[in-house]
Amino acid sequence: MIIVKLFRKNSIICGYEVKGHAEYKPYGQDIVCAGVSTLSYTALNSLIEVINIDISSIYYNIEDEEGYMYVMLKDNIDSLHLQDAQIIFKTFLTGIRLLNEEYDEYISIEFEEVD
């Protein structure tokens, strides 16, 4: 199962973690894993390329073989970039929820409040 966790600080999404494998189909044929991976990478790259957050303001860790991605905005994000990041994070969440509606036994969505 893939577990997608979104991190919130005072109702503001500040990052996400994706871990696990769906095991919906064999490796290379798993459309659930492919969908989650596409959304995860698109969200990270959109933070950098679309809303121009400096990469030094994002902590991320990716371990493809383990099915792991962690993305967290650092505290030095200005309010305008943080506001724009909400659009990216909420779009990511919308995509994950749509996948979860069709493949709920393969994807879990969680939220965690952070300091």
C-alpha cells in the first residue's frame, strides 16, 4: 500500500511524504504507483519551476527503489511563495484523492500537524 501523508502547520500544507508500493500490478505495469509517482514528482518540480521557490528553501529526499519521497518547505519561505505553494499542494491532494477513490485498497491518505 502507498501511504501519502500531508504535513500541515496551522492549516497550511507545508509538505508531504509518499511511501510504499501499491502492488496493484507487477513492477512496470502498476498504474497506481505510476499515478502517485507522477503526481509526487510534478508537485515537487512545480514548486521549483512554476512558482520559483529556490531549491535551497525545500528539503526533499527521494528513494525510488523504496518507493519513498519526502518534501518539506523550510521555514524561510516568504508568504507569497507559501500562498502559491498551497495551490500546488492542494492540486497534488486533489489528484491523490481521485486515485484513492478508484484504488482505495492501494492508497491511504493521512494528515499530520507539525510544529
